[in-house]
Amino acid sequence: MLKLAAYPEQVRAALKQQGLFLSLPPFVIQVRCSSNALADYFTRIYANHEFFPQPQVASFNIELKHERGLRRWLKPQIRFYQNEHAPFYSMPESHAPILWEWGLNYCIAAKYHACLTIHAAVVAKNGEALVIPAPPGSGKSTLCALLCSHGWQLLSDEFALIDLSSQQVQALPRPISLKNQSIDVLREYVEKTQSHGRFSAEFLGTSKGRVALYSVPSEQLAQNQQSYPIKRVLFPRYCQGLHCEVTPISPAQCLMQLADNSFNFAVLGQAAFICLAEVVASSHAYSVDYGNFNALLAQLDTLP
Amino acid sequence: MSAVTDKYHDPLMCLLRTPDLAQGFTPEQWNLALGQAEQAQLMGVLASQYQSSLSRLPEIVQQRLAWANSLVEHQQRSVKMALLQLFDALGMYSPMLLKGAAYQVAGTPNVAGRMMADIDILIPKQHLQKAEQSLWLHGWDNRGKTPYDEKYYRAWMHELPPFVHQKTGIVLDLHHHWLPSSCRWQFDINEVFKKASFCAGSPFLIPDIKDLCIHSAIHLLTSGEGDKGWRDLRDLYLLSELTQREHLLARAEQFGLFKPVTKVLLLAEQLFGQEPVSPTVSWSLKAMLPAHSSYQSWQTSGAKMRFYCQAHLLRMPLPLLLPHLMRKAAARYAKA
């Protein structure tokens, strides 16, 4: 396998021809893209990831294709296809990187059933995982990115992948998707601390507003596929002006909320319920309203 | 390799006919075959076909087949649960299961890995109104159609507007016949009820195996949807092996459906029988190809269009069909 950053020409050619066979264990992903926007993003933001120079059987067959017609020349639009099926509307060509990220999220959420998948950010410290499930807009990604700059390791900002038999959560670190003011908060922080975190270009006017993808420095990443026991579950809500209020919640309530945030709880059925019952029995759960990140950080260190 | 299947163009059919050929597959062939299988709704079938020899397949193939397997198991559990609830609503109207749900309860050989879109139930026409009201009371909703669609279903079709369960989202088609009221073919559906029986562990009637075959065949012809044709023809082929050919044809003759049933049986045998032919050998077979770009050509599109038109002509006589299609086209145009 070859590193993306070391072979920009091959990456560019593969994306336009038979496809780039990207290794993102447990997945191998075939990506084709008729625009160069994605190649540049890959070699910069996925720099340390690896690809196969030869064709492989792929977990997902993804293609980002230009929409045809007059628009191809006036205002090029690009559309996401997974096995010839297009689940989203098209987007401007320059937005190819976010279309790729959101599209891959869709693939994992809709198709991956080897683990229980929960919509959550996951970070770890001292070999123990903290799961942060939350609906979009609750500040989950921002919190996750900030925690990573304060001694936590990133497992994922989008998916808690919980193994059904060990109940441990698996790392699948990818760039963090930041929206609107969060981008400025993080940018300021990264500049102040001179960390090696990298930002993609900013994408304006998406359905979620202004978006940028933030690649966490490699020392802040958990090793891919490494598993951690879940010790704490945090349901955050960002409230401007508030300090930090932590309320413990019961295991039963935690289980219901985790199930609510799960993509495949119903598909896995009883096995998923048993798994979550074990998770909530061996972890502490809190609901947190916070307006001050440092206060939350200090609280986190004292919570069991 | 069999001379009739070209595994470079048709890896999925190759795997369905000769599972052992999987050993020689290149990664490109696997990507194509799995893509085709997804479009044809046959991933689950592949998963069950390789269940005992899974470890001999490439790792990512195993992964994708296992995902498909999870979905199939989930669906079979959901259908089982839904049937329990449906019997509460419909039990007093002698309900009979059709298609996928019937196969699942009867445990026919085509059921392993089979995916279905909805549950189909048949009840005698005189109970239809009461059954519909009972379904409403049990959380199944079929409101919200336009007045024209209501009329389309209630006056001309053999089923009510489809029901959706408010909590589970499962879709139910409630039929009073196998064929639309406006269909050129007609027969007495009570004959089907007379031969139906119960299966162990289920309170629902299940049609006789010959009737399951006949319904599978004429449903394919009247639906006009060839994209899942391989799944449907595979159903028919495996079901027809459970019965004697002359008995099956005699039953079809009794319903006045000898010709159409013979025709579909021939297609099923051409694809899955002892002497398979290329799946693109005739117009009728081309209409059955999965909706995957590897099968796309002007001939496939033409064959599918022809099949669609034939099905609609069967469902409604031309004086009824033309205004209907124009209305549908206008509605689609207005929406876009």
C-alpha cells in the first residue's frame, strides 16, 4: 500500500480512471471523481492514509460525477453515486470534498452492520472512551475538536462503532467537519497553540452553512481499528452565556437515548439491545449544558 | 466455464448459476457482480448461497455478504412481528398470504436471503370494507391519495391503496383478487381459497403450491417491472420444482391462464434451468435484466419499455389506459 501524500499524480489519475482504492479499515473504498477538487483534498487532508495501487474488492463503490448539460460549462455541479444510486442533490463542483465526506457517512450509516453504529463523536484518554451522542447543531464536532487539542485522542467525530460481543468502541478517525463559527474558534486555537492541525478550504453556502474539514494532528489520533471500553457517555448542549451544568442520567435513560441516536439498532435487534444494556451498566452518563469549554474540561477530569 | 455465461459481462448470473466459479473471480468482477446483485435485490440470495463456504471468499466480499445477511434477518423478523399484528386486525376475514410473506411462512426453498418490499394479503371481496376499517383501527394508514388515485385503486385494481403502518413503516397491500378488475384475464378467485391451507405455526391461509407458482408468473407479467425480474423468475423456478409440471399447467388451464404461465415458466427455465441460455438472448429476457449500467443498451431500454406497455395493456383496456397514462404523465410533469 502507498501513502496518498507521496503519490499525488497517481491519486489524481486513479480518481479519473479505474478508481482510487482507498484503505480505511475495516473498509476498502473505490472512489472515482471527474473533478480535480477531490484529488487535491485527498493528498492534503488524507495525506497519511494509504491506497492500493491495484484494484481491490471494495466495501463501497463511490463515484462523484459531473451533472450533464449546459451547466457542465456554466456552473459545474457534481453528484454523489454509491453503486449507481444517487441519494443526494448535486452540489457545486468545488464542494466535492464535503460531498465525499457526507456521502461516506451515508454509506456507513446505511450499510455497515458488523457493529452497532451510533451517531456520536468519540474520544479517548488513558485507554478509556468518552462517547458524545448528539443531534446535529448541538456542538458535538466543536467539542470533539477542542477535546482533541486538550489531551484526548480522536476515535471519530461521527460514528461510535460498538462491537456487539466486546461492547468496545472502535476507532475510525477521519477529518472533523466544522460548521460556521466553530471554524473560527478552532482556527484561532490552532494558530495560538501552533498545532499541526490542518484545515481544508472553506465551503460556503452548503445546506449546513459554512463548512470546513479539520484534520487533527496525527499525535491526537487514536490508532485505526483500536478498541476502547466505554467509560462515560455525555449528552452535550451548547448554551451561550451558561457556565457548565452537569446532570447525571440513569442507565435506562442513557440506553434509550443511545438507541435513538443509533442507525442500525432495529436492524441488529436483540443483539443491539443486549450490547447497549452492557454499555450503560458499565459506564456513567451525563447530560451537560455548557457555554464555557474550559469549565466543561475541568469538570470532565473530576467526573467518574 | 459454461459457454453460455460470459463471466466478464455477466458475473452475477455466473455466480447464481455456478457458485463454484467464484473462486476464479478477479476484484473487478467481484465489484461488478456485487453492484449488479444490489440493483437486482439479490445480495441476500448470494449471502445465503455462500453461507457454508464464506471463508473461501475474499475478505471484503464476506463483509458485504454479512451486511446483506443482517438486513435479511431483520426483515424476516419484522415481517414475522407484523403478521402477528395483522392477524389481530384481519383474523376474522380469512386472510391469505401472497408472495414474499407466503414464501416465508411456508418456508419454500426460494426464501433464503430473499428481500421483499411489502406484505401482500388476499381476502374475499365481500369483507374488503370491514377489513379496511379494521386496519385503520390497528394503525395501518392508506389515506392521503388523490381522488383520482382512490378511484384508480377502488374501481379498477385488485387491491386497495397501499397501507403503511404508522409506527414500523411496513407497507401492506390488501388484495381481493390476483388480477385487476379491468384486466383482460379473469377467473374465480374462490378457487384459490378452496385449495388453500394452513402452515404449522401460522393462522394465515397459504395458497396451494401450484397457485403460488401461477400467481408469481402472472404478477410478473401484470406488474410490468422487469428490474427485479431475476428474483421473480428465480422464485418461480424454485417453486415450480416442488410441483408436477402437468398438474401446474392443468391448474393454469382451469384459470384460463395456460399461455401466460407457460411463457413465464419458459423464461424461468431459460435463466435457471438445466440448459441455461444467455440472459440477453431475447426481448423478453432483456426486459428482465437488473437496472445496472453494465446491462444498459438501447435494446435493454426498448425491451423494458415494451414489457411495461404490455403489462399496462393487460391491466386496463386501451380506452381506459390511454386517459390513465396521460393523466399520470401530466401529474409527473406538474410535479417536476
